[in-house]
Amino acid sequence: MTSPAPRATRTPAATPAEQSLRLRMKPSTDTTRHAGYVDGGWWPRTRDLSDELPALLAALTDRLGTIERVAYRITEWAPAARRIDNDGRRVKLGGFHHQGANTVDVSGSSGTRVTLLVIPPDTGTRDAEAIARTSATAQNLDTTIALLAITGAR
């Protein structure tokens, strides 16, 4: 007598929040706090802030304290709610036409803010990793345009 073959089970696709966060940050020191145009690089998987922000905000809480606000360029993201819940607290989202291209600003209750380069979700892995790595270098002073021009071969 043989036992029945195990049934194949399908694992549902992980949501972006469940997948590993693709974020590189400059070290948090007094000498790097205001060096350059960005404080690091973030490579979201989609243009949907409600899916992408929970993991990002959780990762930035140690650096910023309670997150209060996220500013983004309105034309670069899908329509988003004006507020989202983050660990039981409301976070204001502000979409602006004048926000720097390919950036998000995340502000904490301590008055501290970080500006992240947003690496477009459709960027290839090799290039995105090179861009994120470079943007997180303590001495990096490159503009967002220069950073996004980096290729993985560099």
C-alpha cells in the first residue's frame, strides 16, 4: 500500500511589506547628517504608497522617532490616501508637484527629516543596487539625476 502523493500547495505572493525592504541609508552621524542631496536610496517594488510605506516607515523609526509626515512628488506615484496608519499612529501624506523628482521626504516627531532617492521600481536589479549603494555612501554629494544615471557596471 502506498501513501497518497502530497498535494502541491501554492504559496500566495508576498506583499511588498512582507518582502525585504530595499533601502540603503548613509550612516547616521553628525558629519553625514546634511551631506549631499539625499540620505540614502529606496527601491520600492511598486508606485503604490499604501503598499510600500509601512515597511519603510518601520525601518526609519529608529532614526526619526515617531513618523509624522511623508512628502512625495504627486506625479510619480499612484493616487494615495492623505493619511495612513503606522503602528497605531496617523502619518500625513503630502503629494506635491514641487517635491524633488525621484525623492520622498520622511519627517519624524523629533524634527529630523530624511530625503530618500526613489529608485524607479522598474530599474534592473544590478543598476538599482549600484544606485542605492552609491546614494548611501557617507561622502556622496551626487544629485538625484547623477545617481539615477549610474549603471551596475560602475
